[in-house]
Amino acid sequence: MSTDPTVADGSSGMIQYVCVSRPHYRAGRSVPDGRGSLTIIQGRWAYCAAARPAEKHEWQEIQPVPVQGIRHARSWTAPA
């Protein structure tokens, strides 16, 4: 595991998957932007606005965005 905090918290990487589970999307609207949970999916950063890492997710690939660019009220669409 890296001791570099920019790697550990995802702030130096680009989010390439978001959780689009309807319950997680709803719950995530009450969580401050960027305070959801991060994980790795197929070697890429993935973000869930609901901050519920132990629950089942529905991952959707997105155009890469920095974690600072995450907005929980946004409706995500798949890249072309």
C-alpha cells in the first residue's frame, strides 16, 4: 500500500466510474461533494456518492473527472 496520501485518497487520480445505484444516488445528495467512497474497479478509480462502500453498487464508466470535480446533484451519462 502506498504511503503517498495523494494516492491513498484519490486526489491525484481521475474518477472513471461512478455508482449509479438509485438508492445510492438519492443518499449521496445529502453527502458533501467529494466525500463519498473511493474504490478501484478494473485498475481505475471509482466513486460512490453515498459513502456506502460495503453495499452493492452499479458502476457506470464516465469521462474521467478529478475527485474535486464530483458534484452529487449531477446526473451521470455514459461516455460516447
